[in-house]
Amino acid sequence: MDEHKQKLREIQILLHRLFASHNKETRRILDGLPAHPTPASVLDTFELLFSLSKYSNREMLCFLDAFQRFIPVCRVGLGEIGGKIANLKFTPSEKDTDHVILKYFEIVNTVAEDISEESSKSVFSRYMFILSNSVVSRGVQGEVLKRFREFLMRREGFLRFFASKKMYKEIGCTEDSIVDFCELFNDEEMVGVALEYGSLRGLAIDRTRSRYLFQMYYRELPMWYIAGMHESLIPYLYYAFDGVGIYRSVSAEVYGGLSEQEIMKAVDNDMKSEVCPDECSVCVGGIGHQSTAEQELGIAGVREDIRRFNETGSLEHMIERYGKSMTFEFLRYFEETDLKKLGGFLCKLKNEDYLRIFTGTFDFLDMDILDGLRTYLLSFHLSAEGQIIHRVVEAYADKYYSDNVDACTFMDITRDKRTKEFVFNLAFSFLVLNTKFHNPNVKAKPTFRDYMKDFTAEEIPPSFSEEYLESMYQSVKKRPLEFPAKNHPSREHYKIFKRMCRNLKQMEAGRSEPGVMQAFDPEMPGSLKICKQCRMGVHRKLFSSNFRRFLSLEPRTFHQICSRLDVVRPFEEYLEAHRENIPRFIESFTYYFGMNGRVDLYVKLLDVLAKIDGQKNSGVLSDLRISFLKNTAGKDRVQQQYRDAYKELISAEVLDVGLVCDGLRIFLSGDTSGRPCGEEEEGLQRRRQRSVGFVRKVVVDILKKNIARVEDLSMLDGESIAALMEKCVEIGDKERFCRISRFATSEGLLGLFRQTLEGSPGFVDDEVLEVFKGVPVHNEDGFRCILLLQNNGVDMFDFVVTVKYESIVCRAINAREGEDGEHLEQSKLEFSARDTLSCYTIEEKYGESLSSPSNLFHFYVSSGSVLNQAKARSIHRSGCPLGEKLFSPEEMDRRLIYMVRKADSMDSKDITNYALWIVNLLSSSLPLLSKFFVRNFGLLLTLKNQAMLNSFIKIFYSRVCKVMNGAELCCSCEYTLLDDVEKFIEMAVKYDLASEKDFEFYFDGKSEMIKSGRIRTLDGSVELVRGKAGEGNEDGCNGGAIETGPEGTDSKMDVETNPDFDL
């Protein structure tokens, strides 16, 4: 026997258990069981059994149990028998009622998809009856509820009806049992559950991820749940709600409940974001980040537009911007809408078209007429005028009829004029009935029969049963129609929210990025990626609008938040709030120094400092009402607070020193003369004037700390500028020293240079020296700086002295004397050729100082040139002077010219002797001296001091004598040319500075030395020929020494000069 036949045989055996039943019909049917059953024969048997009119609960339980086993064997043709099973009835008073009912619903659920709609309605009604009444025990009722859930899963239409009508309230479902149904509900139905059961709102939000629900009930959620929604909670909530423009400011509200520590922790966490801008979900078009979706979309000012409507009652601006339908959706959704204003607009006769468009935004499908009317009237305020009510109800009835005709699932609304008119009359009657029941002026309350008298039998369509109408009557009686002033959450409110989101997406689809369109999804975004830039933008915006609750924080804590977010305005308001608390204000300002601040606050800081100075002069504690006669702990504490605040202020680093300087400039120029001012302002100006010195000193102390950032100091006096420049010297900031020097006075700058050179000479480099050279004043301090600079190795000659050259044409007149000593006649005078010579003029800085011989001596000896006798003395120590830079024409000529001209112009024997001494030292190199005099012969012609001129000639003469007697012409360099010597002799004789007789010894000696071979001439040049080493006399001179003259001219022409000068 195969398995299939075995199953049929078992079913027959189970049915045979009832063969001894007292029910004759049952025994008759069982007698007809075939010996070899087939599925068809067994099915026929069950149809007969389920058609019995009389049976006990026990018998039916047996039938159902057997049928349950039969269903797997025969899964076809169960619709008809399923309908019979659905119509079975049971006797509650009998035994086994609970069991048979459970089995009944179990079997019905199995065939639920096969039975007809009418049979399904019967099953649904039985479920509702059993669960609404105490027919079965409490334990079995829970099982029935489970069976009911299974039935609704199989018949989705009844599930939607059950949820939309909130029938779970009728069957007394607890919140625990509702949870089992929530898995079957859609988002709209879950919204209804959340509105009815507060404890299930968290579940509804989690199941639906509805932005609509979250924005209303997030406060009822545990904080751990909210924090776990996203790694960056506040920015996530902002971009999911606040930034979109159609939700509540959820992130702002959450942010408002965070402590300062929680805010800093959130900021620190968000600063660690590793999401790059390219991956950021709020990046728009790759051209930047939208801090809010509303900045990009056309709904930016919808709330402001609604407020404007509430004020004016005009919708032109909104309709032009959003369109008619979208405008009314906004008005229905936003809680800012004034429903009285909206009702006044819609109820006007001229706006009847707008009323129809507004009504068209509703969806009344599968709603009772009364429920639809309630929903409709909740969206605007209805005027009590009859004609207005008629137009409104007519608009509602037309929309309700069009939504439900041939489409309503719970009743038959046919497409005919009778039904359409009755919908209007019924809706209008609800308003009348509401007035009669709930207007205290109406004493007589109508009964249902009284109410039904308003309709004739012909008016009422068949589908509107008396039972249905009575339920409407009772509903109005128990709960009046509502006419609110504001929009409130409801399932219909959620539906308009979804419709608005859908329309917004369609409206923006053509011009917005896909990421932006997600802002209009009714569900909260899942994995929203937010980069650090966008996160910080949210924190900055929220803190800037929410910081006032933190104004009592300590300055350090408040500044930490502001610095993390890089915001300035909140801290500026913090300063304003604590302006009267001087220690706190000053302490706070030390943090403000590090921000890009406002100059007016810096002025206020200086005013506060002026106030401190005034308190200091009159007793700083007097304003605090602490007696001077008591050395209290409070007095010491307050004084210490002032000292600490001041110390922190002057040691703080300032980001923009220019603000400090500008603030001081305004403080110093705060003159109220010429314009009316109050008594308080006049007192402020007097306090400023008294405290200028103290305030300026504080500013200078601040600038010293921030010297590297100082720029414009035009508002400071010379003393303050000098203090800052001294600070530059102290820290070695040469660049800043040069910049600040622009604001110093010339006299003050020279004094500072002198002080610097005396104390820190190493500070002065080329850049600093240029500043000194640019000072237009040349006083005693400046001259001392010159001497100090030269002592430090800086040659200042070219800065102090300018030697100007001017070429002149000279022609000497020479007349030879006769042999008897008589002069020739005038006609026999010989005119020499013209010579172009140089004439010199001297310009001096510090001329007044250099007119003093003592100062001039110091100028000479501090120099590192030939002006310094110590340098001139070293003429042969380092090598041949003809090759040294010190004695080159470029270095030496101007200085010797200056020295000679200075000695010539000053009536000072010491100066003259010093100049002669320098020339005498240089004469040890006869070529050096000869070349100088030849190059600058015009200098000798312009000297006024004839004695000094003669001394120069004598020095030259003496040195020539020594050379002719065998001394070195220059040094061991073996220089031998006498051309420059002869050139100078020729010019001196030519211009009568000497006579040919004076130098006769030279020419006579020259002739003899030529003959002896000790001088040779070649191509016009005259050259000494030195003998080999060891030749000549023991004293080193040649044996044939030239006799210089019969009267010992050599010894007589030596200049008597001191070998040294005591300075």
C-alpha cells in the first residue's frame, strides 16, 4: 500500500471514531464511506459533514482534525468547502469550545487564500468577535490572536482595513500584543500605532526609519539609541533634518541639551573624520559643500513664506514660487501655518477654485465619510457662515465620492447621482449634528431616530446600512468635530508629508544632484558619509546660535569650544556679557587676542584698563565695597585676581597686533567736543585723558610680547617707540627694529642708536646701519654713534664726508733770473702750457661736531683708514703699501684730501701737526707720496696755510734726499722708478711751490748717478739701479753719496713733528 492511500485510510479511521455518535445524520454520512477511499470521495464526505445543521463541538473538532490531515493530500478544490468551514458555528456552553475554536481558526488560516471574499469577511468578523468578547479563556484568546495575525498575513486587504481602522483598539490589544502586528504594518500604519501608543514610538521609528516620526518623538528615545544612529550624530541629524528645510530643527534641539563637555567631545570626534570631500554625501556637484540642502533647493524660505502668509493673508508669493498644489501641501504640513488665516482665504467666494485645489491634496480612499470629514476639517478653520459651509462640504463630498466610487473596499459606493448627493447630505448632516450635540445653547439633543428623520428612504443608498449610519451618529455624539488653529501630527498629516516629499523630488529632479534628492526621502538616510569640513560647519552653525546658555562658563572652557570650532562672534558676545566683571573680562581678552577680532572690543579693553587705573589711584577696592581698614581674605583675593589678569594680559600672544594699535588710536582720539554727548560719555572721556599714560604703557607691554607682529605704530609717542625698539635689540629682531624705526623721532632714534652701540654693538648690521644713515638729524648723539661704529670696524668716512672734485685749467708763468740776479723784462716771460688740475670742496654731515679739534681727532683715530695714525704707522708691516687697499687711491686720496683741507680750514696747530704727521708717515714710501701729490696737485695750489704747504714740500724734499743718499725708494719691494718724483718736482717748480735751486741737488746727483750706472733712463723713464747686497759702506749707503748742499740742507728741512699724538 503506497503512502497516499495510507493517508486516506487514516483519515477514514479517524472519522469512524464518531460512528457511535447520537447524531443520526453524522452516522448516515459515515456509513457511506467507501471501502477504497479516493481524494474525491473523502472530499465529498467532508462537504456533507460541514453542511450538517446540527453537531456538537466535540464532533466538529473531530471533523476539523481529520480535515487538517486531509489538506496535504488534496490541495485542489478547497474553495467551496472552505466557505462551508468558514460558516461553521459553535456552542459556547459546550465542552471543548476553546479547542474547537482554535482548530477552526487553524483550518481557516490554511484555506484562507482559497475562500471567497464574503467568506473571508465572515472569518474576519469572527476573529474580531472572539477577541472583543470573553468567549474563550484568556490563554486561548492569546492563541486566537496569533491565528488572527496569520490570517491577516494571508489576506492583506483585511490587514490594511484592520490597521487603517485601528481595530486593534477594539479587540483590546495590549502594547505587547500590538508588537506582533507591527511587523505586518506599513509605514503609514506604523505612524498610526506610534500616535496611539507612546511606548511603541521607538519601535515604530526603528521599523520605519521615518523622519516624520523621529522629528516629533526623538525625545522619547533613549540617548544610547540616538547616539548609535551615526558616528557623527549632530552633523547627521543636521543634514537629515535641519538642513533640508521641511523638518523640525532636530539637531539644534539635541544640541541644545548637550553639556559643554559633550559638545567638545563631539567636536573632537568629528575632527578625526577620515571621509574625504570626494566621498562626502553632502558634496554638491563637486564644486563645494552645501551646509544645508535648502541652500540649493527652491524651498529655502518656505517657513518665512508661511509666516508672511500668516501676516498678510496673501498666497501670491508662494503660488508664484512653488505652484498652487505644492503651496497648499506646505500649508497643510508646516506647524507654522495659521489655520484661521488659511480658512479665511479658502472660504472666500472668489477663492473657490483654490478651495477645490486645496481639497484635491487629500486622499479619502477607504475612509469613512465622517473620518474623512474630520481629517478635512483639521486642516483649516471653517467659518460658521451657512453659504461657506455649503461650499466647503460640497468640495469635500465631491472629492470623497471621486476617491471611493467603485474603489472602496469596506462598502459599495456606486457611480450614480443618488449616492453622490447622499454623500454630500450625510457630510452636511454631521456638521448639523455636531452643533446640536456640542453647542451648549442647544438644549434638546436628537436621538438616532430623530437624526434619521432628516433622510427619506429613497435618499439612502442600499450600501449605507442603518448600522453604519448609527455608528456615525454615535461617533459624533461621543467625539465632536475639531477645528484647530495649528496642524497636528496624525496619519493623514503623515500622508501629506509623504506626498509633499514626492512632489518636491519631482520638482527638483531636473536641476539638483542625486545626493540632494535623498533629502526628500521620507526615511532617514542610512550610511551618510560626512567629511570633516561639513561636520565642522554644522558644529559652528549650531554653537553660534546656541552658545548663550554657556555664558556662565569659565573663559578658558568657553574659549576651548570657540577655538575648536574656529568661531569668533560667540566669544565676542561672551566678552560683552562680562564687561562689568573686570578680572574675568581681562582674562577672557587674553584668549580673544588669538582671534580675528573687532577693533571696538579692543577700545573697550582699553576703557576697562583706564578704569583700573582710576581705581588704582583712588583705591582699586573702593568700588568693590571692601574696607581698606580690614585686611580680609576677600580683599587679598580680589587684588590677586587683578594682578593675575593683568599679568596674563601683557604676556598673551596677539594674533593681529594691528587691532591693538587701532584700538589705542581710537582710544587716544576719542574727542567728543563739537557734538552732544551724555554725562556718562563725558565721564568716560575724562577717565581716558587721565589714564592715557597707564593705558599706553600696557599697550606697549603687550606689543613687546608680540614685537614680531608689530606694523603701524603711528599712534605711540617717542618714549613708547623707543621701548619697543629696545625690545627688538634685546631679542635680536633687526628686521622689526628697522620697521619700527619709521615711527621714531630722529632725535630719539639717534639716542637709541647710541645706547645700542654702547650696550649691544653686535646688533648693528648693514640693514640697521642703513636706518641710522637715513636719519636726517646730525646731532651730538649721531656723531657719537659715528665714533662707536668706527670703533667697531665700520668705516663711516664716506657717510660723513663728501669730497667733490672740480676740474680747473691752470697755466703757470715762469721767469728765469739773470746771472746778476736781475729779473728779465716782462716781454721775455715764458708762459707754460695749460694744465688741467683738480680742485676740491668738502661737504660734511655733523659739521658742527667736526669743528671741534677734539671730536675731529676722535673721528680720525676711530677710523680704520690712513686717517688713523696707527694705520699709517703700519705702512710697511703687512707688505708693500703700493699694493695694499688701505693705501690705494680709491681709499686714501679722499681721506688725505679731507684731512689736509680740514687742517687748512681750521686754525688749530694740533690738527695741522696731525696732518703733517700722517703725511710724514706716508712719505716713507716716496712713490706713494709722490703719486698722491701728482694726482691731487690742485689741492696744494688751493691751500691757504702756506706754512703747512711748505712743510709738505720739506717732507718731500727730505725724503728725496734720503733716497739719493741710498735709502729705499719704497720698501723691500725694490721699486725703482723715479718718474712720479720727477713729475712732482717739475710741477712744484712750475707752479712756484719750490725753485729749481731747491732741487738742484737732485738733478746734479742724478747726472752723476747716471754716469756711475746707478740710474738709468729708458724710453723717458728714470730708474734707480741698486747694487748687490753687501756692496758699499758699512752703514749701508753707497760709497759715492751725493752731497745735498753746502749748508746741510737735508738736516734743516726735516719737519719737527711729534712722533705721537696724545688723544
